[in-house]
Amino acid sequence: MESGLVEIWSNNVAKVPGFAKAFAGCWRIVEMDNWDSDFLDLVEKAHLTFNGKSDGEIAFGALNGLLDVRYGARDGTACAEFSWEGRDENDPVCSRGWVTIGTAGRLVGHFYIHNGDDSGFVCERG
């Protein structure tokens, strides 16, 4: 690679999208449409975490997974869309989801399990 291309590439790798800052950190999943609050914290505290440019984690019930995140806007509101893969009761699972910034600083979104359940959910900073 020419030195100019290396510089452009290294600058882009380090950049975190502006929208990412609004989502950064750990969010506590406090509500899901299809599962009650007792189930959410079955193994560990239910959470959705966004780290850096495109990484994250989700855990609730017996499910935990790693996120591949893309940030942008949906209807003028900051949005994080993600694919994920992980385990649910030790079985491999994967799929997708999304969140936007809702009222009172909460995240509101939808989570899908490939060939399985899906649910709306709400998160608070935690």
C-alpha cells in the first residue's frame, strides 16, 4: 500500500461514528415484550453493551452473544442496528436487532432470534 492509503486506512479504523457516542456503555434491559423480568436476569443481569466502533454484547435469560454494530439514523433519530451471535442454553444462536434513543434517555428496540422468537425491549443506563 502507498503511504497515503495506509494513513487513510489507519485514520478510518480508529474513528468511532458520532452516533456511537449516544449508545456507548452498558444499558440494563428492563423490559421485554415476550419475557418477564424474572426471566431476564436468570443467569446474569440482562444488559446490552456498546463498545467502540462496532462491538457490543447482549445477555438476558440463558442467552448471551456478541454484537456487530452499525450506527446511523432512522426517521431522524440516532439508531444502532446489529447482527449478533452467541449461545442460548449452550446452543448456538444468531440473528439481528436494532435500538433507537427513546424518551427519558431510554433505548427502545427490537431483538430477533433466527428461526425463533423476537421481542421489543427497553433499556436504561446501567
